[in-house]
Amino acid sequence: MFKKNFKYLASTGGLKNKKYLVFEAIKKELESEYNNLDVKELCSLAGVSRSGYYRYISEDGAQKRYNKELKDREDFALIKIAYDYRGYAKGYRSICMRLNRMGTPMNHKKVLRLMNKYGLKCPIRKANPYRRMAKAIKTNVVAPNIVERQFKSHGPRQVLLTDITYIRLQKNFCYLSVIIDAFTMQVLSFVLSESLEVDFVLETVNILIKNHLHSLEATTIIHSDQGCHYTSVKFRELIKDSNLRQSMSRRGNCWDNAPQESFFGHMKDELAPYIPFWETFDDVNLRITDWMDYYNNDRYQSQLKGMAPNEYYHYIVTNKLPSALT
């Protein structure tokens, strides 16, 4: 039975990653009345050294294990604080960046180890089950694909991405229109609507112009899919009147607007714990507004040098790092 147990541990990585389990098993086997093997034979069978085993069972070894466990718990408490910051679940990269802001930097391998040890799970993104409207409605009014997946080649406020996603509200849906800067990943404008009428998409553009006109240029592109909202006469006229250039993805090709798709995926993962408790449209709107503020100001991204989108834009424009990173 002892030999069989060690073969199982070896097949699952237990011998390499959790050697203390091996030493504990040896100790229990030696205490068993049915055991007829000595320490040397058991250690040889398990593939560990006798000195390692004796060090494990010594008082000094026990004290070291106690100290290590105490340190792990203290470090995990910091990880949990970072994970819970502003109420949105985070992956290990975001946790590392938050720990850095807290003045307690921690290696990502250590964060992963402690998350695994204490059962703290990262959100796992799932495939979107809804087909986009562009696949359901055929239109002949299609703008050229000016962007051609060059999302970050032109600098801030040069390529703006927009799309619509569904947000579940009990048995119905709300609809979210968002415009983001492909270079800084800032949310520049968003509108939540109870219907799919084209007006909420137009309002998203109007809010963009109202709040960010000073930073837009005649070369600025607004890029979308081929959904009916973006091929509508009203939308095309608004883009033209706003001195923006219109670009569209190829039909049914999500990779042509990949950063926007990724943004929606992360957003839905982090909002998932709240969705079952939403009862009214206002509940959704309040949470979406809070998350957008969190995303722009406190959700650090490795692709933005560990900064939040608003911080990164300020850094690009002024060449000054946030005080927490200096």
C-alpha cells in the first residue's frame, strides 16, 4: 500500500511540489504496526533523503514549518486585501500590481502558490453565448477597415473602438454601448439602455464629443463591427459631422475588434457576482458606473506598464509616472 501511495503522489507531482506529504507518510508508516521497513528503505522507496526526513521531524524543522506557515498566512492576508479591493475579483497579475501599489510587492509565483494553497480562485472567462447583431442583419453600407488590427500603432485618441454588449437583468437584458481608446484602453464614453433602439449608440458618441473633443483630431478613427447601429444613416451622419473617420471590421470577424471584445469579457467576469442580485435597471446602471470608474482609475494592466488606463494616458501625455510608481 505504501508503494502504491507513492506512485500516486509521483504521478500527481506530489513528490516534487509537496515533499512534506512524503515525509509525513513515512512518519506514519514507521508508526504503523504493520510496517516492516526501516527509515532508509522507506526514504529510498519514496525518492527522498534520510537527512531531509530527519530534518523534517526535528524540533528545528517543526519550528521552521510553523514560521513558514505563519508567513504564508500573513502574505495571503495581503493578497486577499488586494483581491477584494473595490469589490471586484482579480487575476494574479492584477493582484501583483495592486500589491505593488500597496507598498508590499510580491512575486507572481508566490501569489499563485498562495492562491492555490488557500483556494482563492481567479475569474475564468467564458465564451459569449450571444451572436452579435452584425451577423443577423445584412447591410450593404459598410465602411472600409482602416484600422486593420493596428490598434496601438497610432498613439492615444487615434483609434477609438466601439461595440454593444448584452447585460443580463433577471429574465431580460440591458444593452451597453462603450467607446474605448485602443492605445490607452480608457473608457471614454458609455451608455446603458433598456432597449436596442439606435439612440443610445448615438448618445455614446455625443458624450464622447462633449467630454473629449479637445483631445480628438481630424485623423481620429472610430472603429466598429458591421452591426445595424453603425451602418445606420443617423450614426454615419453623426460621425461625419463630428469630424471622425469611420472604420468597420470585416463581417463576422471578431479579431478585427479584439480589444473591445476582450474588454467586455473581463467586465462580465468581474460583474458576475453581482448579476444575480440585480432587480431593477437602476441597480445595473449604478454597478456599471462604479465598475467603469474602477476600471479607468484602479484596474491596473500589465500592457499599460502596471498602470490604470487614466494613469497611462496621463503618463503618455506628460511623461510623468504616478507618484505610487516613482
